[in-house]
Amino acid sequence: MEKDMQTIYQSVLSRGFSRRDFLKMCAVLTASIGLDYSQNSEVVKAMEVSKRVPVIWLQLQDCTGCSESFIRSSHPKIESVLFNMISLEYTEALSAASGHQIEEARKHVIENYPGEYILAVEGSIPMHDEYLMIGGVSAKQTLLETAKHAKAILAYGSCSSWGGIPAAYPNPTGAKPITDIIKDKPIVRVPGCPPIAEVMTGVIAHLITFGTVPELDHHGRPKAFYRHRIHDKCNRRAFFDSGLFVESFDDEGAKQGYCLYKVGCKGPTTYNSCAEMRWNGGVSYPIQSGNPCIGCSESNFWDNGPFYTRMAKIPGTQTTINPEVVGAGVIGATVAGIAVHAAVTAVMNKKSDKSNKKDKVDTSDKGESREEDK
Amino acid sequence: MAERIVIDPVTRIEGHLRIEAEMHNGVIQDAFSSGTAIRGLELIVQNRDPRDVWAYVQRICGVCTSTHALAAIRSVEDALDIKVPRNAHLIRDLMNAAVMLHDHVVHFYHLHAFDWVDVLNALQADPKQTSTIAQSISNWPKSSPGYFKEVQQKVKNIVDSGQLGIFANGYWGHKEYKLPPEVNLLAVAHYLEALDWQKEIVKVQTIFGGKNPHPHYVVGGMATPLDINSDNGIHAERLSHVSQLIDEAMVFVNEVYIPDVMAIGSFYKDWTYGGGLNNYLSYGDFSTGDIRDVNLYRMPRGVILNGDLSNVMDVNPKDPDQVKEFIDHSWYTYDGQASGGKHPWEGETNLNYTGPKGSYSTLNTADKYSWIKSPRWKEQSMETGPLARMIIGYAAKKPEYIESVDSALSKLGLPFAALQSALGRTLARALEAGLVSKWMRDDMDSLIQNIRNGDQVTFNNSKWDPSTWPAQSKGVGWIEAPRGALGHWIRIEDGKTKNYQAVVPTTWNASPRDHKNQIGAYEAALKGTPIADPENPLEILRIVHSFDPCLACAVHLTDLHNDQMTEIRIG
């Protein structure tokens, strides 16, 4: 089943980049998935020998918000994800094919890439088969059939991770997370409503680069992105500690950026990267924009409201990490952010310099031979 | 001999849509549109705090994200008689315009273009000629032969890799693709550019609403504080960022999107199918004053029946005799009855699936066949969306609408009637993006002027406390969403959501037959269309996609059944 396929390294070369560019990309990736630079050589090696990993993306009881978030990824850019890193062979949102043709595409992946493809799942699944049918069979059966030969499964969003909004009271369909259906495969929970774009693509980058599931917490979430509460990294944290609170939206405290806890902020109980990575390429996140967090990456958050009522007490003011490590993490993230930006800029400049130069690449190159820097 | 084509699922839409078409001598004789999945949001919001409802119903749809939230917010503000500050109104309009532009562009390039553009055929193109074409239709700077050669190489690499990804199993090579290779290459280049641009325009929502998809709103205004002298408020840097995004959007819409639609459309002028009902509905939106000042709407309100442009009728979403949802061919009951129509304030969501048990090859379309209800205006089927709005704006003699439509049609050498087609719908969407991008610029200028005048208020807290509310109230929130007229009807009792009904654009457009056996907009648009190859019914996708379907919107009720065939059947 050896096909005429390029490795990621070859793919990068054939797009007009040099080996030096490629190494920079690997450095960016290393930083963006939260590794230190000593691990860069592993990233380089993985990207040299990996084919584009086939991905099947199933949409169950969903709103397509996770797919939409995914395509907002800034680093890596979605074009790079779709055409350099993965081969998204089945997606109801973007696939050219409809009807039986798209179903054939899914089966083709299962048959030709057993144990090699990633299954991404968006949306919850109802308890009874007849509530969700795909291709004349139940969605549950399709999910199990597709999961069976998957290398890994990504539960994208709070619906597939926890049940999400279809499972909110009174949960009329008996909606369940996919972790209730699939028990024999590694499942990475990537919760959020939706998850942050770069978290979604970052998890894929980890899987591809290392061929392993990232280190997960006891809920199955990647520690790289869900280790801390938003409260721990919140830009308004100093005001919480000082007891300065917004009492009403648009009051003087709101304009000064005081803590939103008293208007219902769920940051103290929500594990997510919003405060650190922020949204849409780092532009903002709800708290920065003056809105209390609704805790959208937490299990059962829809039934933990009302949203604008403060919690009686803050559970677990202590994280599992000692303050020194937390501090190092913050500095590390800042440095990585700068490195990412610098590397991307460097690569982009390089690319525009010589967009037409390289049209050919020796596809027999398996990564052993090195094209040296100019 | 009659045969039935089934497409299920229809991809490149939001949600799960099934189309069954009866063919006779190669032409669609009759068509049936079915929503085969439902969720439970209207039931789930019952008894919740009305101030929280926006977040729940926002999850009706992650594609037209924010439109349902705003409709919900407006319904509560209508019920409680809350007037929002000028700045909040402007910020909401900026956010709504951002999603409108995002949605229209993504729809054209990423959901619809493959119905007109043969990606693989782009490999045959001469990049120099593509460059010449690109430079003849637009001033967009990315137009050199080298640039298009690079794009072509990207496509070649994907094809050579043997992993086609999202292009896998498309209808490539279908004889209904009419573009020369050079124009196909141009479209593929802009597919990739639009993919990059779409992540930018949504930052308007991120700045004001904290994230996208699913930004935050608040009943009474916006929680985002304006304070040009605070490091935590919306200040000059944030405003400049928004302003820049708007400028870039205007350029992208006017130099890439509209010229592409015109160029591609010019090769399909004789493909005039997909018109449909000729009944059009718009609630209107983008008020230059308050949302309740209907006379100040830039996007006008109205109804046109049977294509009669001389008579734009008024619409009142509160009138119990105007908007009603019928269930005669939908899997619901009203008061225990299997038929009838109700105004949304009286609406019910009692599920009653009577379709085939287990797998099915065709639905019993003589009976009930969809989870989508049939909304009707004065018991008439309606089309809603960009085409409806452009035609209503034209008929209402709005100068900018007339100028936009006349100019585009004269460039293409087409009569007005050509608008009433799948291609016309796609053109209307692009032209509307041109208007909305201009209004967005105007709204931004107004916001800055307002701040300059010393007004930095974004929130009205006078009715925030539920103790200030009447024991019972009801309201309607309407909005023109990318796909059309969206209304949310709420009843509030004792501080809780007593009842909630959303009637959304795709419910209008994708509705099944009603109590009078009147067909819905998709069904009407498909009738009479010749299908060249029933195994590869490109024409059906072309017409259905021209409406930009959003099925999770259309069927937001309990997910009792999601029966998908995932196949094209011929039987």
C-alpha cells in the first residue's frame, strides 16, 4: 500500500521552502506545542518521515462551531494543516463530495490506512441508535466502525467530550459524550464550546509529530492546554486578589478592568487556555473583553448556571503545580509566542522572496539526504 | 419512467439535509427537502434565566454564530422594554456585519464554489492567462503569473500525493462545469486566500465579544466597556484594529469576492435554473437608529408575492395571523393533533416521529417527512435570504440597492429576471456583501464620532434586576442573518423563560409541504431542473447550495431522530 506520497518534509520543499525554512517551521511547532527546544530534533525527524495523516471528521449532534473554530487556526494556518499536515478525507463541512461519494471516501480511509488515521468527532451521540442514523445505519455504529481502526480519537468540543448542550437538562435525547460509547481506544478530550482553534490544531500537531497521544490529565485532556484554570492565568487576577470587583457591567470597575467574579465569572472553576493563548490569533478572550467566563470547557457547564450569578465559593484555590513552576510556565509561553511570531515572519519573508524558484523536488528523498542551507 | 434521486447527506452545508428528487425524462418533476436531525434547544432553555438564553440558543448554529444570540437578546429586550445605548447598538451591528461578511465569503468559496469550479481542471491552466484574467477584473495585487503558478503547483502536489483530502471524490470532470481552466485556477487561488482572510474578519467579534465562534453578548447592551483612557477598555488600539479589519474586508469583498462571482457567473449565464417561489420575505435590519425604528433600516423590511415588485407589503412578526408554523408534513403534534399552524408565541414542540423505523431508502413523502416545520407568512411559502433582501430593497426603491443590482446586471448583460435563479441568488449574496461592508465602515465612523462626542456608555442596567420585570411579558427578537429572516419569540413569566420558539431562515427555505400542500423554497427551486447525470447530480447541489443551507438552525429541537442515508440512491 506504499503510495506515491510525499513526506511533510518533501511537501515543504516542494512548496518552495528551503531546509532552513523547514527547520524553522519545526522550531515553531516545537514551541507551539509546548515543548522545549531540546526536543526540536524529534519534531524535525517526525516531520521528515511522516505522510500527511488521514483524518475522518464525524459530525454528530453538533452545531459546526468546532469545525468553524478549527478553520480559524492562525498557527499553524489552516491551509498548512489541510494540505501539509493532514489529509482531511471526510468532513461534512468542507468535503467536495456528497452522498455516497463521501461515504466511499470514509471507507477508503478505513480500508487503506488502518491504525494510521485520526478520527475527530464533533457533537454528542444520543443514547438510542434510532435517534441518529448515518448512511442507513446508526451513527453509533458508524462511529464504532470508524473508531475501530483509528490511531487515535479526538473528541473536539464539549458535546463530544461531555455531552454538551444536547445533554443539558432535560437532555431530551439522552445525549452522551463519545467516551461513553468508545471504551477501547485512546480518546483525547479537547473541550470548549468551541475549543480554541490553535488548541485544536496543536493537538493534531502533537499526534502527528510524536506519533503519540499527548500527556493527558485525569479527564483525558492534554495537559499542555488544560492544565490550569483560567483564573490562574487571568489578566484580571490581581484585582481578584485585591478584592476589586465589577459590580455591574459598564461601571467604573468594568472600565478599570476589575475582576468579573461578582457578575458570575466561572474562570475560577474552568480549565482552559483562554487566558494564556487567547482567541483568534491571540486577540482577546471573553474576560479580557469584559464578559464573565461561562465555563464552556467544563463538564455540565450548561447546568451550572445561572451565568451571571457568582459562585458561593471558589473550589480548589490551589492548583497541583507549585508557584515557581507556574511562573516559569508563564515566562516560557511568552518567549515561545515571540519565537513563533519571529519564525513565521522569517519563513513568510523567505517564501515571498522566491516563490517561483523551486518547482521540482526529488520525491525519492525520504529524509536521509539533506538539502543544506543556501 | 420516474426515478427518485436521493442525496443524503448534502455536504458543504451546516447540519444534516436530505434531498429526494423525482425525475421524469431527465428533469426534476418534484422535490422533497427533509431535515433528518433534531436537537432540543427550545426545550432546554425553558425555565432558564432569560438573561442566559442567548448563550444556549447561540449554539443552535456555529456557522452563523452570534446571530441567534443577538436575536435572543433582542427578544428579551423587547419583552422587558429595554432600550440599549447607541454604542451598544453600533457594536452589535459591527459584530453582525462581520459575521455576515464572513459567512457570505466562506459560503461562496468553501461551501458553494465546487458546484461551479472544477478544481482538478485548474491543472490544465496557463498561469499567465490566469494572471491576465485576474488583472482584467480586479486591482487585487496577488495576480502575477508566478503566483498562480505556485497555486497550481500546490494543487498538483496534492493530486500527486494521492491524498486528495477535502477534494476527494468530487464531481470533477462533470460536463456541467463550464469554466476554462484559467478561471478554475483563479477560483482555487481565491479559495485559499479566502480561507486565510476569514479568520481575520471574525476578530471584530473577538475584540467586542471575546471570542469567535460564539462571542458573548449581554441583555441591556454590551459588557465590553468603552474607555479610551483605560488599559482595560476599548481604546484607540482596539478601535484601530477593528477599523483596519473593516478596510481589509471592503477590499477583499470588492476586489476578490464580487469580481470572482461576476467572472464565474459570466460563464453560466445560460444556466437559469433554481429560481423557485418568487415570494420573498425580510424582517429588515441594520437600523441607523434603534432596532425598533424600522423606518431607519438600511436593509429593508417587506414581503413580495409572486414576484410583483410594485407591491412591497409590510411585515409584523407580532401579528398572530402573519407568521405561523405548520406541522402537517413535519414530525410534531400541536395540542395532540397532527396538523395545524401556530404563531410562535403560542408555538409547541411536541415530537411525534412517524417516519420509517430503522433504515430507510426513501421517505414517505406523501405523509410527514421532515423535522423542519413549515413556516408561512399569511399562509404563503416564502424564500428568505440575500436574494429576497436584494429584491425587496430594489422594489422598495432603495438607491444603493438599485445601483448595485443594475450595475451588476448590466455588466453581465442580463435582465432583472435572471436574478431569480441559483446564480442570481449567489450574485445577490455577493452584492449584499458589498453593501454591508460599506455600512460597517459607516457604523465604525459613527461609533468613533459618538465616542468623540463624549458618549462611552455601552450598557443599560435599569432592567437588569429581575425584580424590575413584570410578572408576565413576551417579546420578539428579529435579525437579518446571513441566510435570511430570523425571529426568536419568548414568553417570560416570574423571571423565567416560559416558552421559546425560533423560526429561522433555513426553516423557511428548507420547509416541507404545508397544510395546503404548498411546497417550500428548496423544493420549488429544484423543480424543472434537468439533471445530466443522475449518479452525479451536481445540479441539485448547485441549487440547494445557492440558499446556503443551515440545518442545525432549521431543526433545533430535540435530537430524536437523525436518519441519514449518506448515499445517492437511484430507484
